[in-house]
Amino acid sequence: MRFVVKGAEPACLTQVRREVDRIVDDSGQGLTTADWSELKDCAQPVRDALAFEQAHLCAYCMGRLRTTGHHDVTNPSGMKIEHFVPRSVQPAQMFQWSNLLGVCSGRTVIQQGTHDTCDRVRGNRPLHINPARRPPDPAACFSYRRDGTIVGLSPEAHDDIVTLNLNADPLRNARAAAIAHVQKELRRDDTVANLRRLHRQASSPNTSGELPPYAGAVAAYITKKLRARGVET
Ligand SMILES: [Zn+2]
């Protein structure tokens, strides 16, 4: 995970919240999970804004977000709008920008089977580490092994790894491949200057506003290498 700096919400979300507040006032009843459908045409602007502030990476697994189109049966790889505090737990937070995150579809199908992660496997279980709120800094709550395993540095972080199934084979393999790619670059040139360049690539979005998938694992790997040479990032 990486800390997500929440920017301004899309104007249409402010509008939706106003309309929903009016419905609640008129009916005298609180929001229910079904009221999420009131988002309507604002769904795409919300997806775009979430993807932008997350450098086009899933807030939980750091896989690539695909923003085109709503996640449904016809578009199974589409991104989802996730509620950090689930709708069913606190319906009042349903349209709060600070509670919204962009997440991947949470399903990878490989030869060995189907692997569910992130929101899809979480259900409505609570999470402790909020990618969009610190302390604690989400990036500092996890470390990575060279084989791509993500390790929680606190009992809470460990719990969240289990809840989100972040050590599912496809994720572990993808992180290992991202680290292996950097190792290959370092065999060619392992100067501090090159380490710094690779660290920048893994921590600062490019001109399209994107970070490479699994950049968190790569950034942590390079930070360790730099520290070993007495250089702080
Ligand atoms: Zn994900």
C-alpha cells in the first residue's frame, strides 16, 4: 500500500450528496446500502478522480486500475469504487469522498485457478490500515520479501494482508517479477545515481500520472539498497 493524498472531490459528488440529503430529510429514514445507485452519472467522474489520485493503482494491491467502464459481468476487469468503511457498516459515509478508494476487480484467473483479492474477498470485514489516512503511513506498515511476499509490520497490517488476501499467488508473483526487473537493471548499473533514478520511477508518477504496478514493493526494495549505502530516500 501507498499513502493516497485525497484531492478535491468531483463537483457531481457534492451534488449527489445534496440530493441524497434531501431524500433522507423528506423520507425521515436513514440511508441504506441500496441508495448507492444514486451515484448514477457521477460514477465515471468518481472513478477517474480516484484513479488520478492513486496514480492508477489499486489502493490495496497496487495492481493497475482500468478506469474504462463500470465493473460488471461485461467488464470483469473494470475498477471498482470501494468504501473503506463499508456501506452496510456506516451508510452515512457512503458518499463521503474521504471514504472512497479505487480498487481493482479483485479477481485473477490463471491456469492454476481463480484467485480473489482486495474488495472482492474482503466483503464487509473491517480494515485497520487506511491507504488514505495517516498515521500510520500505509507504506511504512508493510515490507516485502524478494519472492514478492508482503509482510505486515504490525498485527493490524498482518490482519489486513489476510483480509485482502494480498499474498495470493498472482500478486506475489507479480511483485517478485517487478523486483526481479529492478535487480536486472542494477546488474547493468548499480551506482547510487541509478538507484535514485529507479526509486524515483517507483515513487513519483510519470507524465501520464501513472506509477508502475506494484511500485510499493519496488520502492521498498530500492530504499533498502540505498540505506545499506548510507543514503536516505
Ligand atoms: Zn487490488
